[in-house]
Amino acid sequence: MLTAIITYSILLKTAWNQINAKPTTDTIVQWSIFVLIFLPIAVGLVLFGWLAMKGDYDRLPVSSEEMKDQV
């Protein structure tokens, strides 16, 4: 969970530095796409980490019969 937040903040910092170093349209579009594509990935990793810390993955079903009981 924390790794996703740190990694995404590094990506944002790198994008900011690259755009400031060369503020052309190509650079802005390229880094904006990187940031937008990796945002849902980072959110998913944060959500997965939060659920794992909460204990939702401690007991997973072994068979499909156990899945029918939970629904």
C-alpha cells in the first residue's frame, strides 16, 4: 500500500521535473499520459494493500461450493 503511494509520488515528481526541463507539447502529452495510465494501477494497489491489512484475504475459498455459501 505504501509502496504504491511512494512510487506514484516519484512518478509525479519525475513528470514535473521533465515537463519543467523541456516544456514542449510532446513532453507534456507524454508525461500526462504516463501519469494518467498509472493512476488506476496505483489506486488498485492501494486498495489491495488496504484490504490485505484489514484481513480480507486471510481465508480464501478452496472450492466453488464455499463460494455459493458466501453469496
